[in-house]
Amino acid sequence: MLRNIENRIESEILYEINIGDRNVELSVTLDYDDLPKAIKTVERFKIERAFIKANYKKIKSLTVRELEILKLIVRGYCSKEIGVKLFIETSTVASHRKKIIKKLSIKRSIDWFLFAQAFHLLD
């Protein structure tokens, strides 16, 4: 049984959310011209959910320190800056970086950001 929890108009978009026992039903009414962008957004959401599902165990395998370093890397800090910020040696940062790369199977620079975005590490 679904129950309606919200019915709102924002920027000419009407949406309604109904929550059931395990599922949520979302109904969206929008201008026809907005449909292609809405479809792309839903497709990106599906891809991100698949990425999260496929990599959840990997991200959970990181230590608290490795997560901290991952966040700083994707924010643009170099190893020396991370070392200063965390009061550790640059060589220790390099060691953590190698472990992160191995645990997350990082092959390309963009992979750092894909993990950070999917697991909300940039907030």
C-alpha cells in the first residue's frame, strides 16, 4: 500500500512521492521540452547506482586514514600538502595512495573522482 507524502511544484515541475513498504513511487509532470534532460538525469542515476553497487565493498575496505587521504586527493591537495595537513611524512602519504589505488582498482585519474562523487566524499 502506497501513501502519498509530498506533492510540490518547483520551477514548473510537479512531482509526487508515494512511499510503500520497500518501494518509492515518483511521479513527475514537466514540460515536454524538459523531457530529454530528465531522461538523461535518470540514466546517469542508474549508472551511478550500478557503480555504487559494484564498488561498495571496495570503498568499505579503506581505512579511516585512507578515506581521509582520498578526500584530500580529489580536492586537489598534493602529497606534500596532505602530509603537512595530517602531520605525516610525504612517504607515508605515498604509501596510503598506493594502497588506495590497489584497493579501489584505480587505473585512471578520473577514477578518483568517480569514487568521490558516487560515495559523496566531496561534501
